[in-house]
Amino acid sequence: MNPANINIHRHPLKAVRGFTLIELLVVLAIIGLLAGLVGPQVIKHLGESKTKTAKLQIEELASALDMYRLDAGRYPSVEEGLGALIEQPSTAKFWNGPYLRKKKMPVDPWNNPYHYVIPGEHGKFDIFTLGADNTEGGDGEDLDVNSWE
């Protein structure tokens, strides 16, 4: 074959078309509307999940306290506190802990320590957290979570 006889067909480059400013603004407006509708629902569920997490942690602490009582014959005193579930108090002779999986005392989902009262006003002991605002009462994420309800 003679190179002079080969026809090289060149295609003209097509113009590359991008998005116009109007198209980009429409897409951004749609994304903004979706975020405005979905965002509050996501935040609402985030607050609910923190409350549910606190309830589960309180149940875990209550179960650990019951196991402590089975071994030691009593619940930890107020002075010993919930820390007795992790480290053996000097007054507990028959301690078989730690009674929690982690060797660190859990804090509530709002990074506050759980409150422990013995004897409890609502049971043998009371465990509670005051919610996001860390004050008594409240609604939504500020709702108090406790072991007796």
C-alpha cells in the first residue's frame, strides 16, 4: 500500500456544550428546596435517636447494677456511685466486675454524667439524665430520660 493512497478522514471537532448559568441556578434551587424540606426531618430524628440512646444506656446501667447487687449483696452507695460498676470499691468484698463492657463510665448523648440516686424515689435506685439542656423538664431533645418510666 502506498501511503499516498490512504485517505485519512478527519472529523471536525464538535463544539463541547457546557451547562449554562441558568441551568446551574435551577439545579442549585432544586437542591436548596430539597435540603429545606429534608433537613428539619433529619434533625428531628437525630434528637430522637439521642433520647433512645440514653434510654438504652440507662437500661444497661440498671442491669449492671442488678448484677453488682447479686455479687456484693447491695447496690453501690451514693458515694461509690456508678463508678463502682467499673472499679471495685474498698467496701465491696464480693465484687466480680467490671460490670460494664467498656472500662469507662458512659456519659449521656449530650456529654453529661448520668445521675444516680439510692434509695430511689421511684424504685430501689434512680438513674436519669436531664437531656440536652441539662435542666429538669423539657420537650424534644431537652426531655429528661430516666429508669422508672
